[in-house]
Amino acid sequence: MKVYNIKSYASNEGFAILRPNNSQNVKNVDYLDVWWDDWGSGGDKIGGFIFCYGVNVCKNSIFNALANNFKELKGVPLKYNKTEQELKAKNIKRLKWLPKEEIPLKAFFSPKQFVSLPHSTITISERGIEKMEGVAELRGNLIIPREQGKGLFFDSKIVSGYDFFNLTNSNYLLCTERVKKFCEEQKYENVVFLECGDIV
């Protein structure tokens, strides 16, 4: 079974983006501090998934659907803060990157972690992932495909039954083909699945 990195993207398709508090770890907080970010924003549209610099965020309704269908998924509420531009703006409507409607959003993660098999093409140090070879990458709106025979490999005897999990000692959220198929059938917006390995 294929393994994917699930992520949203900053694009020119009109989607708003969030900036998280870099001092917070989404796995250890009751809420995540965020700001609507103008840098790199394509507009004020809220997609099903929202780009948030290394943190997975989606609409509450999507999180609930995922959590109801796949185990080991945890959600964290967002606390919205105002940027200096918002605080100083004389007319807030002129800030084109701010969403016009309030839609409940949630950060999400999996507490499950699994070690990849030794033949995975990855270099890890005490600081975390140093290098990951051969996995699919997103460059702008273009997906660079995974290289055959490279990537992350996980033991099916250990991972079996889990559809969301992390590579051990990382925030690298992975999901199975089942999650990819579910999201594609629901036609969720602003989400991509980057093939990065196999459960063998």
C-alpha cells in the first residue's frame, strides 16, 4: 500500500493562508495561535484545507469526517490573532488576504509514530530529518513524482490498521491510499497527496 504526505499549498488560486506560532508544537497545546498571512497569499478564499507552514489545518467539518472514518487523528482549535497591519488598518476591508467569512477551522495531527525500515532513503540526525531522497515534492503547483524504489518504507505488521501516522521523531504526517481516496471522493479543495513510500 502506498503512503502519502498530506498537505495543502499556497497558490495563486485565491486561497487564504495562515501563519502559526512557531514556538508552539501542535501536539502539546490546547489551542494553536495563528495569524492570517498576506505573504504568499493567493487571496481570501477558505479551501477545505488551509496552508499553515508545516501544520495541517482544515475545516472543522472535514476534520470530523476524517476523524469519524480513520482512527488516530487529533484536532486542536485555532486562536486567531491580528497582525500589525490589521491593527493599524483604517479600513479592514482593504486587506485583500483576510477571509470575508468566519468558517470554523482545526489543526490536526496523529499521535502515532512509526520507525521506517532500514532501506528507506532518509538521513536522520539528533536534530531530525536531514535528507529525504526520492519522495514526491510540491514545487509551486507542480508535483515532482516519487523516484521508483526510493522513499519511506514501513513494516505492514506494525503499521497495519493505521491510516494516519508520523515518521518517528518528526511532524511529517503520513496517510494511506484509503485517506487519499476518501478525500478525492469528497472533492476536498486545496489538498495534495505526495507519494513518499510504501507499507510492505
